[in-house]
Amino acid sequence: MLEQAESPRSSYDVPQPDTPPLAFYVIRHRDVTGEATGTPRTGFIAEGIQYSDGSCSVRWGGKTPCTHVWGSVLDFLAVHGHGDNTSVRWINGEPGTEWLDQLAAIHRAGTVDS
């Protein structure tokens, strides 16, 4: 019979975050890239989770589903947002409004792909 060893304490014990992960849907209003190739895709295009540290993962569906991890929802939208043609619909709550202010600043600076 094997003895039950005491479980060692993790060297990276992390306290429980103050905020839970937040789920969201990615909604494409206009598919600029798809229009150019003749295969526009609008409506629900992906789902995601924003973690308590602000990073997020996005799960693309379809015939070849995949998951990508981003530093933030803003980083994801900067690449896949197509300007104002894509939005995030929060499912189980919303983060603070500071991310909206940051997104507006990025749009004003013209650094978001359109």
C-alpha cells in the first residue's frame, strides 16, 4: 500500500482574483476582408473569455476551429476589429469602462486596422 504524501505547496500560489472571468461574443457587422474575397461573414464569428488580469482568449468556430490568446480584448480588436465593423457583446457582466476609453483613443490615433 502506498502512503499518501503530503501535497507540496505550489511555488506560485496565486490569490483568487477580485473579478471573475468575463465571457463575450464577437460580432462582425461588416466583413471587409470577406468582401474582397467574395466570402463575407457577418454576425456571430467567435466567442471569448477575458481573464482577471485583462488577457483574453478567443475561440474561432467553423470547419477549422482554433483558439488564440491575446494580451487584452483591445489587442484582439486592433487586429481583428476591422475598424468599427466588429464589436464585443459581453455575456456575464462587463469590465470597467476604462477599456472603452482606451479603444476610443486607439481609434482617434488611427492605429486600429480598418
